[in-house]
Amino acid sequence: SLALSHAEEAAVVVCGLRNTDVFVGESATFTCELSPPGVKNVQWWLDGTLLHNNLVTEISEQDGRIHTLTLNDVACHDSGTVTFRAGSLISSAKLLVKGISLPA
């Protein structure tokens, strides 16, 4: 039926981002799974900043449905809210970067 085909086109978040705690200098990975595959115009944000694929910020996609953001060598000031956006779909999670307490 016509109604069914429209329902199939509506993308949904199957598995959203999860809050992540890492230590300074480590990598933090966020994953969002969408259905159906092939959703375009995907954006990753850290607080108010749009992220771009580079050495420090790795943005990847698998099977057109699993979108992954990896932040390498994080610093304390990277703590904040990571947001995944694809059209009207939004998923957010907190990134907490913990300092390493040196022995006294």
C-alpha cells in the first residue's frame, strides 16, 4: 500500500549515542545506528561546533546505517555534549574527559 511505502522511507534512530567517560589523551567513540540505510546529510556536533573529518576527529559510516565519531587524544576542554544530526533525527550524549590524578 501507499501508506507502507511512506512509512519505510521515514528514517529512525535504531540505537542512539551513549554517554562516554574517558581519560585525557584517550579516544572517545560515539555510534548511532539509523534505519533504513542511506541517510544523507549527517552532521556531528560537539556543543555548538560542527565537527569535520580530520586526524583528531574521525567520522565514518558502515553499511550506510552505522555512523561513528571517534575523537582522538581528547583534552579536558573536549568535555561536553556530542550530537548526531541527520535531517530531523537527533541523538545526543555526554562526553566526560577525566584528568589523570598523578600520585603525590
